[in-house]
Amino acid sequence: MKSSSAVSECSRLALAMALIFAAATSFAQGAHGTGVFPNAAAIEGQLKRGVSTKNDVQRILGVPNGSGGALLPGIGERSQQVDPYQIWYYEDIEITDVKSDGQTANMKMRQQILAVFFKGEVFHGYFWTSNSGTGTAQSR
């Protein structure tokens, strides 16, 4: 006869596995991610380098996921000069599809990163990148 603690442990393990399977199944039904990614295309049409402000950027792109600063070198005649920039960071990681055979889950995912650069309070430029890839997870 098994002890009640061993039965309880088996029950908890079975519940945990059921929850993981249910989560994987719900992911397979649609795209899931970190939230709405800002419209990077709006930058070209609505923001002007050297003119637009942080308030303009936030109105168009929303609140950033993070911020920081960097000292970046100039280019051309200014290549020896280093200028301070403030950087706002937007990110989205999205799982677009999950297929599972019971032991292995194959996932398609996309990550987008948008970095917006400011000199003082003024918009200076941006960097945007996106990738898509696949990942595999196995349970034993």
C-alpha cells in the first residue's frame, strides 16, 4: 500500500503535467506574446529627426518597455566625437504556433526589438529588427 504522501505527490505531478499540456494546447490555438508591438512604420511618416520630442514618440509608439543611455561615436567628420544618447526600448516576443505530439512541442516564434534614440528631449533616430525562428521543447 502506498503512503498518502506518495499518492499526493503523484497527484500534484499529474496536475502539473495537465496544466502544462493545457497551456501548450491554448498556445496552438492562436498567437500569444508580450503585448501589442508599436507600429514601427509610423516612425517614418510621423516623427521627424531633430524636431519630434519624447512626448511625440510616446504618443505614437506608447510607453517603452525600458530605457537607458549610451555614449555613441559620430560618423564622418564627427567620428572622433562621442555624444550621450538616451534610448527607449520596445520589445515583443510572440509564439505564433505550437504543435505537440505529447512529448515534444514545436514552436514558431518571432521577436521584434525597437530602439529609439534621443539627444536630450529630441528624437534622433531608431533601430528596428525582427526575426522568426522555431524552438523545440521535450518532456520526459
